[in-house]
Amino acid sequence: MSTKIPPWEKVLWKNQPYPDNYIPQGALESSLRKNPNFKPYTYWPLVHLSIAITQHLATIFIFLSVFVRLKDRSLDPRVLIFVSLGCFFVGYFVWEVLQYTQSSGGGSKHGSKRNERAKTLKSSILIFLALMSLSPVLRTLSAATSSDSIWALSACLFLLNILLADYGSSSSVAQVGPERLTSVLSMNAAISSSVVLASRLSNDLAVFALIQFSVQSFTLFPMLRRRLQAFNTRKLSTRAMQALLTFALSISSLILAAPLSSTIAFLFLLVLLAVTFFAPAVLVWAQKYKNEIRGPWDVAVPKVN
Amino acid sequence: MMLLTSKYTTSMSASLYNPSASVFWPLDCKESGYAFGWCNNNQNVGCIVVAGVIQLHTVDSKLPEGLPKLLEHTQQHTEIADLGELQLIGKCTFYSGQRKGLVAPELEMGQAIKYSIVFYHRHEAQTLRFYLMDTFGLDIDAFNVTSSSTVRPVSGRKSSGISQDIVNQLNVASIINAAILETLSSMSNATPSSTNLGQTTKSITARTSDLLETAISKSQSFISMPIQVICNIHISAKYRLKDVSLSVQQMDVRADQSAALLRQMAALQPRREGVRIESYSMKYTSFFNTVWLILNDVTIGYAFGNFLCENHEVLSGMLKDAVENFLISWPQRALCWLDSWPAGLKLNTELSRFYSGTFVDFVDIWGGVLRHTIFPQLPKIIYIFGLISSFGVLIGGMGGMTMSIALFYDMFVVLTLHIYVCYTIAVLAYERALWGLGSLWRLFRGKRFNVLRNRTDSWEYDIDQLLFGTILFTLLAFLFPTVLAYYALFALLRLATILIQASLEIQLAFMNHFPLFALVLKLKDPWRLPGGLYFDFVRVLVHVNEHEAAGAGTDEQFITTLIPIVENQPITLGRIFFQYTRLWTKLASHYDPFRLFKSLLLGRFLVPIPRFDQRDEIDT
């Protein structure tokens, strides 16, 4: 008469009649889990998130068209300076509005706000003066280098900028602190690329205008963009505003590029559409190949609730 | 065929368990009599050094009276007081048979102790030969070697059979023996007269020494001393006059040498009672080393000076042409070449024009200066160099080949002064550019060099810092090739001048420290330059009595055996040239090609080997 063998339990403190390395049938397969924390992407939120990339690309295209026009002398540098100054003030105003609305609940001290404004003022004046004094030197920087190397160098640096840029949003923006530049290398790449391009221009004022414009679009505008992105994305109004902004930027880049060369404008359009609509579709389609297997060998993830 | 007697087997086996005393016996002493010497008791193993034997003239073997007092009196002499107590050891007998060959003595000592004999050479004092446990250095300033360093206390060596004290005793043995025997032979007077140990030491003949001494002392006081004071004047906080110019340093060296000569002459006077052969011999060697060095120098200098004086016109013409060609027009041509896109490299035009304009003008100015001041006088200058080389020795000994090498070195430095200045400018610009580039590159990546931790950390810069830094980085990156090109040209020129200066300095050092006397001495009489000891074996005949012979199975009276003998190992060539090896290591480490290359790349200032560094090393 055989005694009933109790079922095997995965405990060590019991003396069980099973050998030490006993594994019941089907234990391994049942403990494997496939894609446990899988939340599949959906299309439209992805499109919404990729708006940041589109905006960045559009900025770069605008910059390139402006450069070509400056080089052809079809754009007066003074006009550019005034335009960029105007954009600067508009952007600063938007920033202040955002800061006011977002931190209206918290008690931010007046002193820190004044400090920040003073610091901003100091930085901008410093940059302005430095650029003005350095532009004669920068103009003749690469006089001996042939243009092809300059285009190649600039293209590489812009590529670096696109790849390494931070397209996220500053989520924890509750505190009023100095805005962190999360990807320093990409910003530096963009600035050096614009310096290199500016050395191809023919007069000092144009150099100054171009570099000032590039500083604004590659340094200040990303900060604003991130701030805007962190803005409440649930409401339809903000979403619409974002889409409108993107649309405006893209259209302006195309408009600026079209008279110069229609093939280039067409290419710009293609790239923008691909990044905005095509790439998320590919990503969603590729979700079905996602095959992440978790098993008993993984490090246990604690549930903190 | 070698046979060991039972006595020796017992004594040898006894040496393992019951160590026997070693008796150091002089090789040339073959008389029977009373042996006297030193008894050293190195813990348990006794070491007896026999200085000599007092022969027994008369049939009755009666010891002369007053012998212990004589021994004591001799031992009171300060120089050998630390060697131990001179005492009577025992009676020794030589059994000379019809056999030829070396015979070992038999000793009867106070206590019946086992002993084994070790021979040693007992050199006469005139030969200046001696033993030494370790090597010594032939330095110019061997006189700074005090007596304490020759008797090096080798702690922990007391238990072995031979030590520095024993060796000192071996060295002194001959003098003691001669002194005692002489005193004994004139023992008709009751009181022993003062032992004139000093007379046995070799002395330089009195007349020449006096003449030389007065000459050197006069020149020392009138010329060398003020020259030495002048040489050591401080120009700036760190540099003295002799660090700036090689000729001044050479005068300083010569003044030093003559002062040293004077000191050495005083110490080598026969009036002083010197018994310690080793220190006397070493001083003698180094004194004559210096004298030969200076004489050598003066001789070669005379020949070279004559050559210079005869051909001064031709030489000055050649020098003028060479300077014009290599030092003035060639750099100017090279600079113009750099300005016009050298080898297809496109340098920044403005900066390149600025650089080449500045340097070409500078070289021009210097060429003009040379042409107006030095070149007209060049034949006269070379003639004066020749005169100094030949006859400068009359002025306090400042002359000879070394002086002319030093003068040519200084002239070379003056002629290439413009390269030095241009190199300074170029290296400053290059180093700043390199350092700025490195720092800004770190800023480009968003990192910063943490000086506290000596590593690169990430760091959040301000926006304006980033912008400004990036723009400056691009600027520097584009200007860098131009700076590099001009720096490379002048760095190569500077390297060439430094190598030429280095070779001249090496020649000078070679002439200043050549150990000619030591080399010749090594060929002639290596015993005077000891560099250690070693033991050899000689075949001796030992007298055995009958029952021992029966025990060994023979019935002969003498048995051959081997006995160790202390031989001198002459100093190695490496030790003679030890200053050269020291100099060579210093030079090799300073002019190491990898180090030079790395200094060139990093933009460090190239210097020839710092003079005070080199000189202080040689002094010690």
C-alpha cells in the first residue's frame, strides 16, 4: 500500500520525498512570461510625440534656406537681424507666460525670478557683444579651405545634432530652476556647424546675423519647445496648438526653400512627412515582432504601490 | 697528486664543528723565530694575522728584552691603534728539507689550538700595493673620503674569517715588520727611539714638490680664487654666472681642480707620518690622475691652439659662409616656403602672413647685428681662442683643449640666439593653442577636468559659457594647423642646435674626466688598484711527524697539500670609467629620443641638460 505522495511545493523548509533537483512537468513553460509589461503603441499618440522631431527638422531646414539666401545676397542681413530679434522677444514672452501659468500654485520667490531675469539679460548681452567682436575673425576662418569640405563638415555636424538632440519634454518642470541642456554635444555641434558655414559669407554683418540666428534657433528654441511639450497634453486645445506650430514651421521652411530649388523643397517635404507619419506607422507595425521573454532567472521587480 | 694528511682532515672536519683559527702568514717570510702580530677573535673563530717574524740569531732562543714594551710602544702610534693589539703570537719553525717548493710553517702558540694557514702577500710600503675589501672610486675629490669610509663597518660579517679589519692589518704588516726589525737591530741603545714609520712611505722628491707647490699656491691665491668667486655670482635668483656660459663653468672647474691639487699636495708630504697605505695610495692615485689630466689637456690644447692661430683667416672665412648659409638665409627661405601653401597644406593666410613676416624680420635683424659686430672681428677672435688654448695655462691653469671647446660652445650659442628666441615665441603659441584646444574640447563634450580627482567629469555649463566656448573651439581648431606648422619648423631647428650642443658638452666632459693614469696603472701594476679579494690555492709542503705519516700510509716527511692564498683582484674597467657610466645615464635619460619626441608633441620647452644638475652630480 503506497502512501500518497504529497504534491511538490516550491519550498525549502519542508522535508519532501522528492529528490533535490526535481522539477515538475510544465513548470518551466508556465513560469515563462512573454512581453509582460507590454503596452502596445498606438498610432496617433506616436504621431503626436514625433512632432518634436518634425519641429527640429523644420528649424534646420529654415536655417539652411536662410544661409543660402544670405550667401546669394538675396537676403539683407539687417532684415535677418531684426526678424531674429523679434522672434527672440516673442519667444521670451511665451516663456514668461508659461512660467507664470505653470508655477502659479507654487510660491516662487521674487528674488529668484529677478535673479533669473538678470542672468538671462547678462547672458544675452554677453553673447551679443562677443559675436559682434568675433565676426571679423570668423569671416576669414576657412578662407583657404575649399567649399566642398565645408559643406561636408557642416552636414556631418548637423547630422550629429539631429541624432543626439533631446526630443523629450522637461517633465518635472515644477521647480523654477535653470533650464538644463540635456544634450550639450548636439547643441555644440549645431553651433560649430553654423560657425563653419558662416565663414563662407562675404561681409561681417552677414556673419553676425547668421550666427545670431543660429544661436537662437538651436539653443533657445529647443528650450522653449520642451517647455511647450511639457504643457498639458490632454486638452485638445494644446494639442491643436502644437500641431499648428509644427505646421507653421514646416510650411515656412518649404516656402523659403521652394524658390531656391524645387527638388530640395520636395525632398524637405518628403522627409518631414516621413518623419511625422510614416515612421510611427513602421514602429507600430514592428510591434508584432516584439518578443521579450521573462523567466524565473530575471531579477525580481519589486512592486511599489 | 694531492694527499691530505690526517691532521688536516681532522682540522678540516674540526672546522665544521669546532672552528679552528685561521692564521694569515706572509708569503715571503721563511725564517723561523718568534712570530708577532695581531690576534683577532671574531667571536669564536679566531683570526691571527702574523706581521713578521723575529729571527733567532743565536743558538739560545732568548727573546730580546723590552720586546713587549717595544710592541706596545709601536702600537701606541695613532694610525694603527685601532687595528688591535700587537702581541707576540708564538714560536714558528720552518722545516726545510731538501725539497724545493713552498713550505708551510708550524706554529706553537700559547694555547694548543687548531689552526689553518692562509698565505698573503706582504707588500713593501714603497710599492704602494694594498688589499681592499671593496672597490673605490677614482674621483677628483678623493680627498673628501675620510678614513671612516675606508674602514667600512660591515656588521654581521664578524663571524666570517676575513673582514676589513683583517685586511687593514694585512696592509700594515710590512711597515710594522720593517720598523720593529730595524729598531731591534739598533737595540744597543736601551730606549727604543721613536719609530720612524714615516720614512718607509714613498715620497715625492722634495725639490720638485716644493717648486710645484709654490707655483700652484701662488696661482691659486691670485687668479683661481677670484675667478671662482666671479664664477659663482648670481645673475638671477636661480642662475649663477657659470650656469649661463660654459666657458665660465670650465674656468670654475679648473679652479676647483687646482685648489684640490693644492690640498692633495699638502697631504702627500713625506713629513706627515702616514702609515695607512690604502688611503695614501688612493690619494696618490687621484692626485696624479688630476695632474696627468691637466697635462694631457694642456698638450692637446697647445697643438689645437697652434692650428687655430695659423689658420685663423681661413677658418673665419669658412665660419662666416656657414653662418650666412645655414643660419640666416636658410630659415628665411623656409619661412617663405611655409607662407605659400607648403606641400599643398592650406594654412590660414592672415595668421601665416603674420608669423612669417615677424620671423623673417627677426632673422634679418639678427643677421645684420652679426654682420656688423662679430663678423669683422672674427679672425681676431679665432686668433685669441688659439692663444688661450695654447698659453692659457699660464694664467692660473685656465687653458687647454677643454677651454677651447667651451669657448666654441659659447660662440655657437651666441650665433644661434635668433633661433632660440623664435623658438620661444613659437613654443609659447603652440603650447597655449594645444592647451586651449584640449580644454575646449572637453567643454564641447560637456565635461570638465576635475583637478581634485585628476580625471574628467561631466559638468553642466551655463549657456553663454557653452556658446562662447564652442565658437572659440571652432576658431582654434581652424587656426591650429598654422601654429603647428611654424612650431614644427622651429622645433626641428632647436632640436638640431641642442644635439650639437650636447655633443660638444659630451666632448668636454670626456676631456675633463679621463682616467688616463688609472688605465696606465692597471696595465703596469694592477696590484695598486685593488677591487676586491679572491682566494687562490698554492701547493705547499707540510711537515708531518712519523706517526701521522704512518697513519696516512706513507713514510715521507713532507706531504703536499693546497693552502689558500689571498690575492688581489684588480679594479674592473667599469669601475675605472664609473664617472662615464654615470654621465652616460644622465645624458641618455635627458636626451632620450622618446622623451624628446613627447616634449615636442606636447609643446614643452626643450633645454640642453641643465648645467648645475650635471655639475653637482659629478662633484658628489
